Amino acid sequence: MHPPKITAAKAVTDRILYVEFAGGEARRYDISALLAREMFAPLKNPALFKAVTVEPGGYAVSWGKEIDISEYELWRGGEPVEK
């Protein structure tokens, strides 16, 4: 399965992303489980977490060049929400 591309993303709490996908669907994704991994540890900083951006093409969300989460993971691991 190919998940739809990301069209928008924002941090709604210090651990939850709200992600919109092409086609109009949205998911809520909790990063808490990722924070134990070294790569994601900087996201414990609320200011950095809120600086999330969508990568060109909608293939991931990112925080600078070092931290990203793919559209597949966000789609698969996110909880569907109504807009």
C-alpha cells in the first residue's frame, strides 16, 4: 500500500502531530514511543517539536536535516481523525 502524500502537519501538543494527507484524510500521531531512540531524543524539546515541516513532495515531516518521519509511518501509526 502506498499512503497518500502529506499536505500539512502541525504539533498540537508536546508529543502529538496532526497530519493532513492528500485526499482530505487526517491522522493524529503520538511520537512518545519514538523518544527513547537517540535520533528522536531532541524532539523532547517542545520548541523544536513545534517547528515541524513537511518535506518537499509530501514524503515525510522533518525537523531540520537529521530528524524525519515518513508518510508511511504517520499513515500506518496515526489515529484517523475528523477534520
